Amino acid sequence: MLGFTCALEALTLANRKPSGGPFYKCLLLSADGQPAPAWNGVTVEVDDGLIELHRDDTLVVCAGENAAEGSTKDVLSWLRRETRKGIAFGALSSGTYTLALAGLIGGKRVTTHWEYHSALAEMLPDVTVQDSIFSVDGRVFTCAGGASSMDLMLHKIGEDYGPNLADWVAEQMVYTAPRAQSQTQRIATQGRIGVRHKKLAQTIEIMRANVEEPLGPVELAAAVGISNRQLERLFAKHLKVSPFKFYLSIRLEKARDLLRQTGLSITEISILCGFTNISHFSRCYRKSFGVPPSQEISGGKPLWDPEAR
């Protein structure tokens, strides 16, 4: 709902500018033409079902936690048919996955919400999933959803009608510092963990970038130019935990994301998270989260459904 509203409000606010407009006409569509319920219980009225679009239209797919369920054959067929007209198209949040199922973003640079980043990257190896708040690759544009939808639409407004209109809309929304697409989605590691030590932050970023093939403590220390003993002291002082345990927590968090959001097997996920022994993975997982990996995949349809491809 936040991503949807931010995108819609940015576009429609442009039409309030005293001179030059209206600039945009927005039509809200749903698969069956019926009102669309959001995750928070708010129902959004729509204008129509899957109607035929014009070549100068722009298509935006909005999705959330139920992207796999909403990506029906009818929806995917409609997306393929309409985008063949050469129109610009994009997605908010996990709508990127729907575009992928339709075969529309192969070889493209795309963005989705950080919570779904690992799952999308694993399920779609032919797509470059970026950590930025939004991405634009040719006529394809995607964003992380939430407030980033506002940044993406301000970017689009600036492209369509110039920076003056985009700045006017931003001021109307009391959004004084619109972000560029190079902006990362999450708070920097140093800010997120409340630590300002550069070497420690660098080590954590290296850990996050090497989950499938974890580095040893000596390799980590060497990568940031300190000794293994210094690295141990840094983690003990600032995080009250050893580098090994912190690294393990990063790998297990990724495993939990993949278990909840993909249809991959426990064996596949354990390998992707750097575990060579599935029994060891299961023990570590249960110790960390209080439940076995199998319990995480027992409820509901995953967001990223490999069978849908």
C-alpha cells in the first residue's frame, strides 16, 4: 500500500501544477476488474480489468507478499501481449517477480525490496538484481517499493517533463531530498549496528557478500588489512560476539529468507548458505531460531515459486 500510494500520489500531484498540465492520467486495473485488497485490509477500487493498452501508455505492476499467487496465467499473458507494443513498463516491490515470470526482464538490471533480494537473485540467475532503491534499464523500470516508489516516479516525471516539475511535486509532498537511483536501500552497516569502526564495517560487508562460500577468519582479517587477533577483539568489543558466530548469523538469516520465500529444497538452501552438511545446517538453524528448517516452509505458498516459471 505504501509503495502504491507513493507512486500514485507523485503522478497525480503533477496534475495540480497551475500551468502546463494535466500531465498524467492514471488507470487502476486488476486481473478481474474487482477491487483489490491490500495486505493491511484496505481495499482499492479499480477502473477496469485487463484492458487493451495504447502504445504511448506506461504499465506499472504493483505487488506485495502474494506476488506468486497474483501472477496468474491470464495476468502473465496480458503482460506479454501489451508490452510487445513497445510500451515502457515497470514494477513496484515484488512486482519485479511478476515481470520475471512473464519473461520480460531477462538480462536486465532490476530492483526489488531488500527483503526479497536474496530469493529473487537465486531464482532468476539471468537477471542482475541491484541493491539500489530503483533501477532503470531501457524501457524497464523497477523499484524497492515503499518510499522508493516516490523516488522512481519523481525520476520519471523529470524525464518526461523536466526537473522543474519533479521538484515542484517533491515540494508538494514535503519531500525535500529525493534520492537518486544509486542510493542503497538499507541503512549503512555502520549505522545499522551502531558502530563507527571502518574495519569492522568492511568485514561485515565482506561476510554478506560471501555467504555461499564463507571465508575463514584469517582470510577475513587479511581482506581488511588486520590480524586475526585484532579482528576477534573488534567483534568482542563492539558486537559482544565472535566473528564466527556473527558470520553464522548472517548465513542463517539468508537461509530463513530463502526458506520462507522460495520453493527451493532445504538441501539446496543449505548449500547456498555455505553449509556442506544438511544435518549441521538443521542443528544450527534450530538453535538460532527455535524451529527446524522444515517448519519454515510448511505454511503457505512461497513468494518465489519455481514451478511458476
